[in-house]
Amino acid sequence: RALLRSCPPALLLGACRGATYQSVLEPKGPQSARVHDLWRFALIVATVVFVLTVLATLWAAWAGARRRRAGLPPDLVDERGMTRGVTIATVATVAILMTFLVYDLSVGRTTTRAPSRNALTIEVTGHQWWWEVTYADPSPRGRFTTANEIHIPVGRPVVFVLNASDVIHSFWVPNLSGKRDLIPGRTTSLWFQADTPGVYRGQCAEFCGYQHAKMALFVVAEPPAQYAAWAQAAMSQAPPPSDPAAVRGQQVFMKSSCALCHNIEGTPAGSHAGPDLTHLASRRTIAAGTLRNTRGNLAGWIVDPQRIKPGANMPPNQLSPSDLEALLTYLQSLR
Ligand code: CUA
């Protein structure tokens, strides 16, 4: 009921939103606004064509019925009238399709042409089934990696350099841009800009295996000062654990299988096989947008990821309850 109250008309079009957005129908930047204009134009033209076609069909049926009632024989085929009608319909169809083509290509150009200046570059690598996100600032400490949550400053163009490690994925944040495929061995790119602060949900848009549906991401668009503060924190090392439970949790992490696949800056764990966990606790979700990042969800995920995301690369864990508690405390300290 609450859902209905919050967005009754949008519900019909699947454009419902709660705390986060995911809708092509609510553009939040110049690229998505153009995509939205194209969509609206196509909708209007298609509606007009549909209504005219239905009216013409009804008119023909009504005219035929009237002749029958009057006892007249059916209309003879009027060759010249027929030719004229078919010609007009063909020309109109080609003209409409050509208009769509030209408009579509021009929208495509806007979203692919590189922005002039001042762009932020972010590398996104698709994995089964999560997103590796690297901020590619060439300055000495500017390069850092995170996962599944991309912070961007509003009002600044962001270039996404896209790659895939295994199969083809597709990067799509509907409120901000169209889609772009991530292809193993071939770099593609896309850029967009967010004009309104907000949290926008993105989704892998190319079937990439069993857990394709659970390959989501969040784009957090924030005012430049807030973004700068986030980036400053994100490029720093994880703070060493202070309380005894977290210290013990770090030891559990380092001697269990966790450290074989994950990276935590400033610790011996340095593998990039799985998502970077340096600032895990600052993220909104875990398992690529599948679960809210709470202690309980984290525990469930660590104990048996296969229950939540069957087929994911992370194996189940047999930690003792006290080791698990300590590990959770440590992970939750990684802000
Ligand atoms: Cu990655 Cu679908």
C-alpha cells in the first residue's frame, strides 16, 4: 500500500522509486535526459501511428458494414486509389523510420563523444558477479580500488573505462545513461554526468550467467566537497584495528581463506580475485547490491554465500562462532 501511495502512476511503468532510483523515466543528467527525450518522442510517434491505424481499420469496417446493410455489393478495388494509399503509407513509414534512425544516432553520439575537459576517469571491470571499480587518477596516491559502489561528484563528467575479466557484462545506470557492454580483452568506454545528488541503482544488463540478476551496483552522486572527502578516505589505508575483538578478527581474516581472495590496503591481504574490502563498512550493500550491509547479512554471507548467490566464487566458511563474531567486528571497523 505504501508503495502504491508513493508512486501510483509510475508503478504502471515500472518506474517506482524508494530510497534509491532506478528508472529511465527520471533522468538525472544530460545523457539520460537525451535518452529520455528519444524515448518520449518514440512513444508519441508510435501512439499517433497506432491511433491512426486503429481509426482507419474501424472506418473500413464501418463503411463495409454500411454497404452490406444498404444491400450494395462490396466496393470494387480501385487500382489508382490503392496505389496512392500504399505509396503514401510506404513513404510515411520510411520517413518515420529514418527520423528515428537519425535521432537515435545523434543521441548515441552525445553519449559516446568524449567530454571536453575536467573529466574524472573510473575503470570498471565486470566479474561474475560483481564490479571492480578503480579510480584512475594518475597522481601518486590517487589510484585506488573499491567495489560495487561508485561515488561521483555532481556536475562533473565521469568517463568510465570498461573491461571484463570473464564474460560479457553490460554497465547500465538507467537514471544517468544508456548501456555499454564490458567485453573481455577489449576496452570500451562511456561517460555521463549526474546533475542531481542521489543514489542511483545500476544493473548488469547483459546475461552473464547464473547470478546475472544479482549483479547490481550503486552510483552515489554527491556535492563536490562531499565527494572529495569520500575520495580522501577511500584512498587511505584501512585503519589498524583498535579494540581487542577487531584485532582478533583481523587475525582470523589473515589466517582463513578470506585473505586469499580479498585485498585490504595496509595489511598482508593483497589479492584482487574478489572485491576489495579496504573500506567495506562504508558501503551500503554487500554481494553486489544483493544485501544491505548489516552485521547479520554479513554473517549470513560469510557463513554460506552459496545460499544467497549460488555459483558465486566465494566458498562457505566453517568458522567457530567466536571467530565469526570477531571477524564481523573487524570487517565492520573497515570504514
Ligand atoms: Cu554481469 Cu549480467
